[in-house]
Amino acid sequence: MKKRTFISLLCAGVLTVGAVTGLTGFAQKNEDAQGKTDSTFTLLSTAEDETEAVEEEITADGTITGVTDVAEKVMPAVVSITNKSVTEVQDIYSMYGMFGYGRGSQPRTYEYETESAGSGIIIAESDTELLICTNYHVVEDATEITVGFIDDSVCKATLKGSDASNDLAVVAVSLDDISGDTLDQICVAEIGDSDKLLVGQQVVAIGNALGYGQSVTTGIVSALNRAIDLDGYNANLIQTDAAINPGNSGGALLDMKGRVIGINSAKAAANGVEGMGYAIPISYAKPILEDLMNKVTRTEVVGDEEKAFIGITGQGVTDEFSQLYGVPQGIYVTDVTDGSPAEEAGLKKGDVITKFDGNSVLDMDQLRTQLAYYAAGETVEVTIQEAENGEYKESKIELTLGAAADYQQNADTEENK
């Protein structure tokens, strides 16, 4: 295992442990009581002939001359993202038998709503929706997602696709929900080529720092291909000394022509550590984002008569369990119902489900949430990890969803026998 340091994901207020010297993920957290679309999206680099010298790159076309110009060009393409989710906590008094509660009795649990703030980048627009990329940890477990634009207008957003293993996600906002005035003020970001970055090259970071709204910082590329273990996934990231703080997660790291060359994700957050921020290289993220962008946006929960059924029970694999026992993060299948769609598709006890229809699933609650948008009879691709000779190997299976009502009727019949 690599030398560990504390790395935080950049969701304001959400701290997670990673590796390298204290990294923090930045979506600011404040406590409060898919198929194909009609359009096929592709992220395109804007310049085919990149110059190698940093000085030439800055002055080549004479349009971008400084940080002010970069900010003016790109701020309309950067958004704030607010994630409302529900957190369950145990009553500490009932846990430890205090104030009249018997020690060892079943702890009481409470649910409360939390709110976290992060950033996103507008990367595409179709005839019907605006697509925004961000970090997975910014929108993880969201019950409601809202997006704030450069003019301070706010719209509801839908999670279009997610890849937890790479900490990437795409959210969609319906164009019908965005006013004409806002559409006139926002823009789609230009995509650069992170493979051609040079150490020492000047960069600019834009994001929703601390949840206060957009802020701009600048620095240099400190290092390339920094290998870190970030909250359960290994990544080779761009290191920069541009100030990155909670709320910057999902925001843009830009070259001096205003092109996105990275997605800000983490920072070193240990005592005595300064100026060590990390971004996912855009050239690495590009094919993942394109896959997520081209998924069907599902906004309607299906009716009771169409509810789908898979036929498994399972347990989420935590990061700690994964590191201790080498089991991939996902849903560990503990049982498969006889005659169920899962059994017919070849799922078996001991498999680990990592993606459902291309979207990451880390526990049964996430799977149930996704399944609510799928109707019985649909066929989806399920990504699994199978244990083979002590090692896990990835494979994909096609699973045709059954009707929940049919299986419930069968269960009722069996009980009455």
C-alpha cells in the first residue's frame, strides 16, 4: 500500500481520507434540519496544433493575455452545485445506555437533511438540456440537486450518469427550466489537452469556494501524473499550487487560453502543508464523460404496475473493508432469488455489482434509487466483479428486469401454501 497522507475531496465540509499528505475533497457541507439520447455528445479539443513552449501558448493568438481574460471567458461556463441528501445518525445516549436507556439496547437512529456545495462545468448543450460535469462526490447520495449559474439564477438538475471509481458525474438541466436571459449569459466550456501540459505552466482555477459563489485563483502546474489513493480509488492527477478550497470540487482548472485541462477534486490538508491541490486530467476524463453524457436522462419514477425487480440481496462494500480484504467496492451479493432475473442473467452469491446501466452503485439504497426509474421488461447492462482463484475480474452481463408485482404475487402464494 502506498504511503498514506490525508487527502480531502473538495466538497465543502466533506472530509475523506486518501493518500499523499492530507488531501481534502471540496464540496462544502452545511447541515440543514440509460441508453442513448437523440444527440451523441463528444468533447472536442479546440486546437489541433498545440505549441510546446509555455510562452508561445499564452500569446499565440493574442486573445488571452492574463488571468482576467481567462476569468471573463470561462466564468459563464462554471456553475455552483448544491446537493441535498439525508444522513442517518445513531443516538449516542441510547448507544451507551445513558439517561435511562439500557446499555446494549437497540440504538435509536435519526435522519436529518444535509446540504453540500460544489462546482460544475458546462460541457455540452443539446436541443433539450444543458450538460454539466462534476465530481461524483459532489452529487453522491443526492435526493435533490440544484445548479446556480453566473447570473445567480438557480435550476433543478438531474443526475444523468455517474462513475464513482473515477469520481466523475454528469448532471442535466432541462433548457425549458432556464430563462432566456440566463441562456444568453452562460456558455459551454472549451476543452483542452492535459497530455500536453508542462510543469511550471500557469493555470487558473474557478469554482464555488466555501459555497460563497464563484472565485478565481491562479498558480502553476506543480507536477504531472501524481499517483494518489483518493478515498478508495487510485488516480494520477495534476498537482497545482492554485488555491483550491472546499466547494471547488468539480470546478475548472484552465490553461491560459481558457481551456479546461482538469477537474479540481482534492487538496492536501495537513498541518504545515500549503499549495497542494489536485485535478483530474481532462484527457483522462474525456471518454468517461462522453459515455455519461450520452446516457438517457431519467426524470420520472415508474408507476407501481411497472416497477422492476432484480432478485438479489446484498451488502455495500465500504472503502475500509475493500482495503482490508481486497473486495472491490460495490454491492456484494449475499443471495440470489431462485428463478429471478438475476439468476437468469447469471448473477451468483459472492459477485460484486459495481455498475447498473453504466452508473456506479455502492450499496443497495443506491441500486433501489436507480431501479425506481426503470420499468419491468427493460434490459440493462450490469457490471460485476467475479472472484476467480482469489482475484476479482470484471465482466458485464445483460439483465432483463422482471415485474415486481409478479414476484410479490408468487411470494404471497408460497406463504399461503
